[in-house]
Amino acid sequence: MEKLVIIGAGQAAVQCINSLIKESYSGAITLVGDEEHLPYQRPPLSKGFLDDTVNKERLYFKKLEFFIENKVQLHLGVRVEGVDLENKNVTLSDNSKLDFDRLVFATGSKVRTLEFPGSELESVHYLRGLDDAESIKTDLNSCKNLVVIGAGYIGLEVAAVAAQKDLNVTVIEMADRVMNRTVDPQISNYYLDLHENNGVSFKFNASVKEIRGDTRPKSVICSDGTEIKADAVIIGAGIIPNTELAGDAGIAINNGILVDEYGQTNHENIYACGDCTNHPNKLLNENLRLESVHNAMEQSKTVASSILNVPIEYSQVPWFWSDQYDHKLQIVGLSGNHDTVTMRGDMSESKFMLFYSKNQELLAVDSINNPKEFLISRKLVEKKVKIDAEMIADPTTDLNKLI
Ligand code: FAD
């Protein structure tokens, strides 16, 4: 019987297993994950899990019974420390070895860490896993003053939860606006107002020099000398793909594990999916490393199809969401090269969209509180429709008719 080993027990791994089981895969599946927990969803960790609207049980993709019933061998709380491609086996942190015929890297990402005096104190948190979220939750329920370093999605989502728990929240950001890497300044300004109206303070064009305190933080010192009171600090400085294991084994790496459109690495029968990969996207004509649930799910379906010997090309327009307060931001496509931004809807009603185009070709859409038209927009971006700014801006235009 074919032996399949999957490294990393996150979103991508579980989707890959699901797809294989659905198609009655005849091989033996072994899943190795270095966290003690059953595989769980990460998005609620900075949203519903922190504000107690999603409990721990709801985070898990599957119960233990699912893995037992489907004969998936689980090794949790164990790391894969080495991969031997020649002898086709992996070595685990408990010194055992597992043989494989096919191997999947679903190793995800790790947080980018910052080093300055005080960065090692208790209650200075990063947020990647369930254990991180649990200790952040404890602090949010007992602290008064929170400093968030980084105004990206994770930092802002945590800031929103903390503000709703009546903490004094200050966000420190190196750039001059929130979510500066991904959205138009109009959306940054809208979200800045939203946070400020909920009591959050911001310090832009600033970096952190030091966190003062004995065992726990007392204050954060910015590079310009400003001192901000803090009982806890959250650092959201981005993520880095987990590629070392694959790289050490001789697999090609370039800002992620390099895979083709079928999820295969430069070695036959060795695949990768999810956050850890860098893949070619023919629709957008570029190589992408993505950090999203959609990518993890869809790319793992492709890897499963390759393992089942019925390869299906991975070719999708990326999309992503972020929840802050009662606002849903959804983003489809990549807006980087646009020459025109067109607003649809009314900012003052907290329901609007931005359409990004180049030479009238639609590249991307950001949607605030309009999931219905966002769904249609995903199709429009995929089809690269030509848009007319006046028509898009007209609220009576039926977007469906543009498909
Ligand atoms: P992961 O889910 O990270 O799983 C990888 C697993 O592999 C981890 O458990 C890791 O510990 C394990 N691993 C790594 N190396 C080894 C090894 N050598 N041996 C054994 N195990 C190993 N995306 C969205 O689209 N929308 C959102 O709103 C959103 N919110 C998010 C909020 C938070 C707080 C976080 C952290 C992420 C969020 N994301 C969101 C991103 C999304 O969760 C990730 O893109 C997705 O989890 C990627 O899945 P993955 O399986 O590739 O990686």
C-alpha cells in the first residue's frame, strides 16, 4: 500500500486529507504536527476566539474520531526534524522514522520576530497558534493598557477586540497608515476612523526602541522617545514561510517552497501546499506566496488530485477577509499595478467597494460590508472584465450583468 506522509497539521493538511478521503484514496495517510492540538482554524484566534463568541471546541476542523475512522495515523506534538529524499523517510523529534512513497509539506508559516530590549518579557505576545491566543486572551481579560506593534490585519483585529473590552489601546506602526501593504489609502483612512471612534490611539511613522518593565511590561518606548503605558504588548510584524526543512532536504526554495501548478516540488512525488509555498498563477501571470485560508484550501485540493493521479491545475484568483468590530473587509485579486480606483457605494453608510483597474481591466476589488456583491466581484476579477468607472459607481448597475 502506498505510504503518504503529510508534515504540518493545519488548514492545508486537513483539506488535503479531506479531499483524499472523499475520493477513496487507497494509500495509508500519516499526519505529523508539532502542536499538541488536533488541527484547528487560525482565523478566529484574532477574532471570535478572543472575544469569546467562538469557543475552543469550534476551532477544531475534525474530532479525533474522524482520524480514527478514516485510518489517518496521527503524530501530534512531534516535529519532523529531517527528510531523507534518497531513502524516502522522515525523522521525528522523538527519534522515530517514518517511510514514505509520497510526501506533502504543509508546514505553514512562523511569525517574524522583533528584537529590542524588553522584547523577551512576559506578556509580550506574538499570535500564530492556539497557545498564543489563550495567553493573549488571559491578558486582555486582566490588563488595562495594551500596545499593539504593527497595524496589519492581525494587529488591528486584536486591537478591535481589546477596544471592545474597554482596554486603552495604542497601535504603533512604521508606515504612515494602517494596512498600507494591501489597501488603498481611502480604506486605510476609513479603518483609522473606525478604530479611533472606538477609542484606539495610533502612532504612525514610529518604531519601538524598548519595552520597559521587570518581568512584565510597564511601558513601550518609541524611537522618538515617546513613552506609552503598557501592561501587555502584541507584536504583529508579519510572517515567514516554514521552508528550512524542505530546503535542507534539497528541495528548491525561493520565498516559499517552489511548486508547479500541480503542487509538486522539483522532486517527483514530493508536494507542498498552503502558506509555505510559492506557486505560479497563470491567471495573474506571476509567482505568488499567499497567506490565506482560500489558498491553503484550494492548493491542497490540487495536491490531493495530484496524489490521486488525476492532476488538476491550481489556477484561482486569491481572496482574503478581515473582521474588525462589526465590519467585514473582503479583498479579491492583487491591486498592485492599478491606474484607477473607482468607489461603489457609500462610505458614510459603511457599505462600499473599491474597484482597482488598469487600462480599464479589473484587477482587484476591496469590499466593506457587502458580501453579496463581493461574490460577484470575485467572478469579475477572475474574468478580467473591462469596466467603465461611471457604470461601476452607479449603484443601479447590476454587477451580474458584467460577467
Ligand atoms: P498552518 O495553518 O500554519 O499549519 C501549519 C502547521 O504545520 C502548523 O501547526 C505548524 O506548527 C506545523 N509545522 C511546521 N513545521 C513542522 C514540522 N517540521 N513538523 C511538524 N509540524 C510542523 N486567513 C484568511 O484568509 N482570513 C483571515 O481572516 C485570517 N486570519 C488569521 C488570523 C490569525 C491569528 C492567523 C495566525 C492566521 C490567519 N489567516 C487568515 C491565515 C490562515 O490561517 C493561514 O493562511 C492558514 O492557516 C494556512 O494554512 P497552512 O496549513 O498552510 O498553515
